[in-house]
Amino acid sequence: MTFSQLCNKIFWDCTLHYHTMDNVDATPTIPFTPGTIEHSLFTKNWIDAVQWHLEDIIRDPQIDPVKALEIKRRIDSSNQDRTDLVEMIDSYFLEKYSSVKPAADATINTESPAWAVDRLSILALKIYHMEQEVKRTDATPEHIAKCDVKYKTLLEQRVDLSSAIDQLLSDVEKGHKYMKVYKQMKMYNDPSLNPVLYSGK
């Protein structure tokens, strides 16, 4: 099983698991040992699934403004958790390939492996929800046809992204590419970097 195949299976299983409850406050049953890459991948998709639905909820035009602000704060916190977990996954790759000596002509990729994996997790959610649109019995044939085209495109995108991730990891393992991870320097959540927070205004 390639790494992308492992990711896609875990992401899909987690997406289905979330929708057995379909509740942003639900607690997941994670079938993997803490500290393993599988546990991190499952947790990553769970964070994405919850945030996906929080983004839906906050767009309700009838939502109470106080409730909307509460959800916005929760989304901010979720984004930070997501970023932290992506960096944790990149640390896994850095450790795994720490003994590889890059070739003299090795190049760097436009994004780290974990950020590509992040996109794969989001794709699982897009595919799931677009599939639900295709299966709707209360929508027009035109809507279903448009969603079916998008659904097939998302499936193709998952194949392409999966292939690109596996190729990148293969290139890193062979020394053709090297990893260089920049920690995300989010400023708006940091009281010492956000002027609104440190100025008290």
C-alpha cells in the first residue's frame, strides 16, 4: 500500500465515521494507537470534517450574531489545530528520511508532503459531499448533472494528487528532492503579533 492509499483509506473511513453522527460536538472513536502516523491522519480528517460543518453553520443567514462569533472563534482554533497537526505529519517525514543524503542537484518542492496530504484530506470531504448532492432526490436534473460533472472531476483530482504525493515521497527517499519545512507563522492568533491584541484596542 502506498502512502497516498493509506491516507485515502483513513480519510474516507473518518469522513464516513463523522457522518454516522453528523455532529460538530461529537467525539470520534479513533481506531489507531496515539503517536502513530495513522492516528495523526485520522485526527487530521476529523478536524477537517468538523470545520467543514462549522463553515456551513456559520453561513446560515438567520444565525444569531453572538453564536456566529462563537463559531468564528472555534474555526480560528480549529485552523491552528490543523496547522499544528500538519507540522506534526511533516516531522514524521523529516524523521523518516533523516538519513537520506540529497543529491547535489536535488530540488525542493513547492510544498511539503504534509501540506499536500492536507489537500487530500479536504478532497475526501469534497468528494463525500458532492456525492451526496448527486444522490439527492429533491434536486432538479440540471443540478444533479452539474454536480455529477464536479464529482467526477474531484475523483480525477484525487488520483492525480495521490500520484503526485507518492512521487514526491519517492523522490525524497531517493535524494532527488529534499524537504525544507517552514513552520507556519500565523500572526492573528498570537497576542504578541496581532496589533489589535497587543495594543488592547
